Amino acid sequence: MNHLKTFALLAALTAIFMGIGYMIGGATGMLIALVVAGGMNVFSYWNADKIVLRMYRAQPVDESHPNAVVRTYVADTLQMARDAGMPRPMIAIIPNDQPNAFATGRNPENAAVCATTGLLDMLTREEIRGVMAHELAHVKNRDTLTMTVTATIAGAIAALANFALFFGGGDDRERPGGIIGTLALMILAPMAAGLVQMAISRAREYEADRVGAEIAQDPNALASALQKIEAYAKRIHNPTAERNPASGQLFIINPLAGKGADNLFSTHPATGNRVRALTELAMKMGRTPVRPAPVMEAAPPATQPRPASTAVPTSDTPASTVKRGPWG
């Protein structure tokens, strides 16, 4: 059902895109717009994962990493991928204090899963397993490609709307809809595209929660992790995500929480709804739901960096000089 809904929403995005092209230049404008969008999608298909990983300065890691926290993170992720019958993904860490994670890649054979250093430092081993199982679920469901295409089409719609603003005026009476239609298109089309994009992302998150909980065999751990990540994310700034808000949909929890108008509409479902769904799944699996302890008092203030001694090191940092995580 979720896959059918996703295809229907993608069709709606495509229809909006074609409508914009028609409103701007009739049948010829629609054709040109589709050709340009096709080129964007081809480029995104082959390069979007590399662009995102470079944007967030992701550092590939493996079982030989000098820090025990990172080694366990890698080992657990690889073990869950094997258990789920998936190809070995590239595993990376992102130097960012905000606890979060995302997956990218055009297919399971060319996928990467990433966790921030904040995630490895602030969550328990079981919670990190739950988060990474969620990201593996995105890879298994091929959501990474779906979200890349969605973001590309939505971005193209916004670009075409701006084109209509700057070049679609005048007295061209033959233009479908005229100046009134152009103005309405400029305002309403990006909003409609954004709503469709958010609906697709929310549907994918619920499904990844369910599949991820089954991969890790622990819905409670993922539910606890989601609540902790949301609490910390509201207090810890993610400057890269703020500069590139379109990438926010990739993360397990909205990295833009509480930061300006970019979060007026969220691409993520409400965390409370996700936790309730996971709690119901835990009960079906015969597990007693566990309510996590409050974390807001433990979160470091957003205006103060965490001490270097608590950060997960990069491969260039001697392990002996860095305090290992709570389960390292």
C-alpha cells in the first residue's frame, strides 16, 4: 500500500511539473521542461549520493578503526545487513555534534549509511543499532532513489516557478492562463510540490521504522532513539543542513528542527506518532514497551560545543587521546 501511495504521489509531482511547463510555454514549454528534468534526474541518479556525502564531509570507516565505539558501530551495521540479506553498504561517520543519521545511494549495491559523531556519542549501543537498522531499511526498500527523484522534481518545480516569475509576465495573451495564471502558478506550484514531497517522505519513514525494527528485532530501541534524537536535535545546530535544507529529508529526524521558516512544513512524521506505531509493533512481537528516561537535561547546550574529549574521533585522531563513548 505504501509503495502504491508513493507511485501515486510521484505521479502527482510529475503532473504538477508538466502543468508548469504548459502554463509557461504551452506544449513546447512542457516538452522542454521535461527534457531538462530528465537530464537532472539522470545526473542525480548517478551522482546524488556522492554529492551528499561530500557535502556532509562523511568519512568512510571499517572494522579497523582505532576507536572501539566506531568499530562496534561498523560491526553491528554489517551484521544487520547480512541478516537482512543485503549487500555490504559503505559505512561512514559525519563530524557533527547533532545526533542523526541518513542513508543514500541509487540501489542496495551502491548504498552508504552514515551516523553523526553526536549519535555515536549520545545513544546506547542498542539505540544506535535501531537507528542504523532504520537506515538499512531505507536502502532495502530503495527509498534513497525515490527520495532523490522526488527532491529533484520538487526542485525543478521551484526553479520553473521562479522562471515564470522573471520571464513569464508581459502581455502574452496566448500564454495559457495569462498573467493571473502565471502568478498563481508561481505561488501555488512550489507549495503543492512541497506538500507532495513531504507526503512521500512521511510514508517512507513509517515503513522504514517498521522494517528497521524487524531487522534489529527491537522496536523499543528505535522508539527510544527517536525520542532522544529529536530532543537533542532541537538544541544542537546542524549548520550544513541549514545551508542545504533540501537534504533534511534524508535524515531519520528533521535536522532543521527549530531553525527558521524552513521547518514550517516538516518532511518527517511526528515523532510521537512514530513511537506509538513502534510501541504497537513491540507488543505484537511480545516485547514490553519501554518508556525512555528524559534526556533534555543531559543534552549539551546548543551554543556551547561539546568538549573534544567526548567526541568520536576521526581516523587521524589517536584513540588513546579521546574518551570513548558510554558503550565503547
